Amino acid sequence: MLAFSTFGYVIAHAQTPQDIVSSNVALPNAPLPEQSTTASANNDSKPAATASISGTILDTNGAVLQGATVTLLTPMATPLKSVVSGANGQFSFSGLSSGVYRIRVTAPGVRTYNSNQIHLQPGEVDFMRPVRLVIAVHAIDVTVIGSKEALSIQQVKIAEQQRIGKVIPNFYTTYDWNAPPMLARQKFQLGFRSVIDPMSFIAVAGIAGAEQYLNVFPEFGGGFEGYAKRYGAAYTTHFTADMLSSAVYPSIFHQDPRYFYKGRGSFRSRALYAVSCAFITRGDNGHLEPNYSGILGNFTAAAISNLYYPDAERGGSLVLFNGLADTGADAALNLIREFILSSLTSRATKGVSGEPGE
């Protein structure tokens, strides 16, 4: 959960969106009008949108594999071009015309991989699922570059570069549908990095100011002392909720705290997906699971808030209301992530990386 999510917290904790065809009647066997030929020629002269294919090569243990030869083929297995997988196991073919292609992957000591047919439409960006190579029976050794920890560290570095307008953190959105999971240590690292980001303190300051102006939690009083109490309570709730839902519980339940940007499909399908992610999340094993981390994080933070909010505000109703409100705010934030933040977020990898079309 990122510092931007504190804006969702404000909402959650406030108490008191034919053609007109010009036709000529032609005589039988009359030649076509000259302008039709000209229009067709003009249309044909427009460059077609190019497509691309990219993906990641993994070894049998799931670690990235550098130096694998990736060849783009026609449906009849005629080679078109080849590239070598990079340090992160990644490869890409761009500037492709629409049509049908296949991918072949070779590397020393592993079996050759041949993909199914890949159908590309004009302008389509196809992100293949990770290609996991199998060790050949006769292999003596395989050069493997990378490890689960190295991949996890890389994911944190990528996340820390993501900011809305290069200012507001958007750490917990990933634009790589096949992004590897983070280990527990990196989950805590990113969670702590999020709650101590300067924008977190600024956002909480705004929350406390709004609460004081609206006289929310009147028992805190007024003046500087009342503002300090509201600021302390708001930041404690923000810190607790973020660390529980993005680090503690994800480490316990082995779940990924990030929102995986879909970026494809109809508006309805993308909206349903975004809302559902508040209740269903991706496990570290890549399978979909109930979002224990997010839901328990919200309700646990709401329960802990009973320790420092005024006596008049405490009780089971506060826990229930704030827990449900925070979960609803997460769903609303996911909608913003899916439809708005992608074009506003600076990130390490350019281009839309949404759900693969395979």
C-alpha cells in the first residue's frame, strides 16, 4: 500500500462520479469512379501500426536465464530474427507486422523450447508468460544468472522508481503482469520505505488539518495540541495499516501486496477486476487467493486504533466501520490505479505491460 492510499484513508475515516455516402448512379459495366481508386491508394499509403512480442526466460528452478537465444519464426518454422536474453532474462521483438509467429528458445544444456502460434493484431503488445526451460538429459551444467532474492530486490528497486507526476509514490502497482514475487524481507523494506516517504507525512498533515477544521474527534480539542493529537492518531493508523497489509500479513500468508495492472479488456472487465483485487489477491505461488492480507490488515489496524482514539469513538462499531471503510477505499484506489495512474506514473519499464493475451 502506498502513500497515495492515505487519500483513500481520508474518505474511509471521515465521520460527521453512415457516413454520408456520396454515390453516383453508375451505368452497367461503367468503370469505377476515379476518386475511389485515389482514396484507396491514400489509405494504403498509411503505415500500419507495428506490434511486438516480449517475455522472460527462466531456468527449471524459476531463476532468470541470461544468454538464451530467442528466435522469431514464421508458422512454418522459418527463422526471421534472433536476440539473446538479457541480464534479467528478458527479450523483445518490436516493429512486427500483424500475422502469426512462433518463438524458439535455445541454450546450452537445456531442451529447446517451441511456443504455440502467436497471433498478432496491428499495434498489439504481446507479453508471453515466462518461458521455463527444462534441463536436457545429457546436460553437464547450466549457467544460471539470478536468484529469488536478486529478483525480489530488483522488484523493490522498480517499485521505488514509480511516482505519480514524479512526486507521489505509486509503489504498490506493478505494470509487469509476470513480475516475480517479493521475499518477506523486501516486503518489509518496501512497506517501511512507503510509510516514511515525505509525501506520507504531508498527506497525513492534510488529513489532520481537515479533521481539525471539521472538528472530527472533538475530544482531541483545538489549537496546536488538538492538531498534534489528530496528526499522531492519523499517522499511527496509516503506519499500522500499511505495515500490516503490505508486509506483516503478506509475509505470513505468502501473498503479494501489489496491484497487478490489467490494462486490457473492456471497461467493465477491468473495473470488475480492480474491485475484486480488494478481496482476491495473488499468492507468491502465482495462484489467486482470498486477500487475507489486505482485509485482516484493515480490520487489525481498526482494532488497534481503539487504543489511542477518544473514548467516545471506541468500540466494536468503530472497528467494523473503519475495517469495511478501509476495504472499500482499497477497491476505489484500485479503480484509480487501473484507469488513471498508469499514464501519470513514471516507471523504470516503458510501455503497457498488462495481462498477456496468451
